[in-house]
Amino acid sequence: MGHRSHTACSLKFYLSVILVTAIVVPLIALFWYETPPLADTRYADSPGQLVTGIAMIVAALLVLTAGKRFLAVLLVSVTGYGLALIFALQGAPDLALTQTLVETIMLVAFVLALRSLPGPLWNRRPAGRKAFRVIFAVAFGLFMMALAAFSISSRSAERISLDLPRLAYEEGDGANVVNVILVDIRAWDTFGEITVLVVAATGIASLIFVKSRGDRLRSERHQLDTSELKMIRTMNAAAHSQNVNTEQLDLARRFSSRPDADPFILAGRTLAPERRSIIFEVIARLLFHTFMMVSIYLLIAGHNDPGGGFAGGLMAALALTLRYLAGGRYELERATPVNAGWMLGAGLAIASLYSIVPVLFGGTVMQSYTFEWDMIVFGHVKFVTSVIFDIGVYLIVIGLVLDILRSLGGRIDERKEREAFDGTTKKGGGSRIRVTRSGPSVSAQRVGDSASATTSNGPGASATGGNPTEVQG
């Protein structure tokens, strides 16, 4: 109890420091000099944006009334998808695509993490404390909105963003302004961000996976035999409720794979019938390769069209997430022959080499080059070397999401299965009995009990000595 109270107090203290800093520091910077009045404000550029903004506000306020964590997460995701819709209505398809993919991956991560948390959102505490949190959260949101409005009105220098489209097209040889900014104009910022991302992912993985990163649930050449498959499915069934629809259960059993088969989705061999979703497995089988092809297209075409390494990596990660949700942790391992740590390291190595190689040819760090040639089938082709930097980002994003799926997905699945299987074994596995034979008599004693029963084998019984033998009762 004391440790729990200390942890709660520490969390409150940390949050208080963060929120006070977020309020005090901007206020000092804002009012250090005379702050001009608010400029003319447009609430929306189209009716669609206005309706979307209202829906986001309503969803955010409804979170305060949610009694379940899952419902609260769904309501929060409405704000993220609403922001993507505003980007699309504003004419920024690249930002809309990236925001949609990020929100989808975050939603999956939240749902996976919720399995280890209690269902109710609010603890049994006085209503006044909940009201205080609600008022404080709404006030902080209004403060940040006002701060953004005053900051925009306080601009005194000419905006450099007006020159970015010209720089992206003339200097970066790309029509996608957002992607060219990330991998060319401000490539140093992106390199620092992905470096921090790799270091953070490695640190978190070292805390979660103590012995190994958890990439390989079994050895590279080891194939699950029939007995192992039965054990896996038994453990998986023990971790989930048996109160399922009988017709759905019979349907799932009919689609179970034979141990000697090699199916595309391993759910028929590793998941209990009550855990399977035939429709979801079919959808995963139809969409996986399409998602991977789209991710490669986004990676290659992102320099001139919506996409890029970040969006392409998220699309590939979404395809792997689909495989995991359809087939479980063994399916995730089968879909990724290369582990997450290798992807993170390879992505950062590619980005580092891209930064250094131009110096060897007399250029500057992270300088990009453009090559153009004509091909028979494809016609005129233009290749910008900054795509190599995008490939590094692509691999890092996939590696990061794989770590999330294995930590919040596969590791929690494994723990729940083992806990449920061990509990079922202890509950229905009987007790251990020690049998001792000494001459014509046999004594049986339950392990842990003092009472024992002694019987005689009768005349002609063979003596085995006093060696005890334990059997499962």
C-alpha cells in the first residue's frame, strides 16, 4: 500500500511540474514584451471543417463521461481522425494520410495495452476530485488554444514558410513539399528525431525483454510438431472464455489446419477455435500483400506525390498488425523473418551512410543528387538520392511498430496464456500421491498430507524394496 501511494504521489508531482512549466514558460515569453491584440480569426475555411471541429470537441468532452477505458480510447481517436479530415479538406493529402496511419497504429497499441488494465476508467473516489480534473483539463485546453492564437498574432518577421514550396521544387527536385522538407531541407532535424526514436525503442525493449528482444518465439529452423501445436492451442484456449457461440466454434474447428499443412495464416494451428475469426483471417489474407505493395509505392513516390518513408513504413506496419490480429504472436513471427532490432539498426545505418557519403565526393553532409535517364518501358525517370534516407526512415518505423506489437501484443498474450494454463492445471490436474512398497505391503500417501493408507499385496507378491514412486492422482 505504501509503495502504491508513493507511486501515485510521484506521478502527481511529475504531472504538476510538466503542466506548470507548460503554462508559466509560455506566459513569460508571451508577455515579456507588449503583446499585440488578436488578429482577425477565421474559425473555418469551409462548412466541412466547422462540422468536423465541432465533432472533435464533442468527442473530447464525451471522454469525461466514459465509464470504460475502451470507450474513452475510441472517443479520443475521433479527435485524431477528425484532424486528418481537416487536413484533407484543407488540401493537404500527405498530412491527412500520415495522420490517419498514425492514429490507426496508436489505436491498436492502446487497445492492446488495455488488456492489462482494469475495465472501469474512474476509481472509487470523491466526485469533487473528478470534477477538479475535468475543470483543469478543459481550462488547460482553452489556455493552449489562446496561446496559439496570441502567438500567431505576435508574428513580426516575414514568414519563411512562403519560400518552402519554391525551395522544395528548385533545390530538392520534389513536388511534395512536406516530404522534401523532412528528407532534404531539414534533414538534420529528421536524423536527430529518428536517432532519438531508435535509442528510446532500444531502451524500452531492454527493460521489457530482459534476456532477449523477444523477436524469436522459437528458433529459426525449429518447426512446431504435433505435440507442441496441441500444447499451444490448449494454452491459448485456457486464456479465454469458453462461453462462445456453438455454431461459430464448430465453423472455426472445420477450418482448422492439419499439422502437416502449410497455411498462409497460422491461426488454424496455433489458436484455439473460440479465438479465431474466419472473416478476419480471410480479410488479412486478401489485404496483406496489397498493403505491402502500397507501402512500397508510398516509399518510392513520396518525393513528388503523397507518401514518403514515414507513411510507407506505417502502411507496412499496419499490414503486419493485421497479420498479428488475425493469427496471434506466432503469425507475427512468421510474417517478419527479420527481427525488429535489426530493422532499427539497419535503418539508422542507412541514414548515417547517406549523410556521410556525399562528403567523400566533395559535397556537403546530407547533400542530395538528382539522376535522370530514359527507359524503354517507363520513359523518363528521375531519381533523387534523398529516397535512400527515406528507406532508412521506412525501416525504423517498421522496427518500432514491431517492438510495440511484441511487447504490448505477443508478450501479454504469452503471459496470459501461461497464467491461465497454470491455473487450469493446478485446479483440475489432481494431486500427487507417493506410493511406497515394502515387502508384501504397499503404502500410499498424498504429498503434503500426514495420513496414509497401507495395503497388503497378499501371498506371492513380489517385493520391490522401499523405493517410493510418485504418481499423478
